[in-house]
Amino acid sequence: MSELQPSDKRSAFVGMIVTSILLFLFAYGIVLATNAKFAGDESHAAATK
């Protein structure tokens, strides 16, 4: 097998960081879209009081 080169390690960390940021933004976008969809729905809020 070939040995891991230093440039490969740097690329792997950059890819991991970029992927983590993109996954966070994707999940945050889903939360924002869901909150916007149910912003005017007060039927569940009254049931929890």
C-alpha cells in the first residue's frame, strides 16, 4: 500500500471541515423552512398550555 502523504492529510481535513459546514447549513436551512411553514399555525400552541 502507498503511504499517506502530508498533502493528502491537509486535503482530508479541509474536506472534512467544508463538509461539516455544509451539513450544518443544510440542517439550519431545513429548520428555518419548517419554522416559516408553521409560523402562523397556533393550533398546537394552544393545546400545550
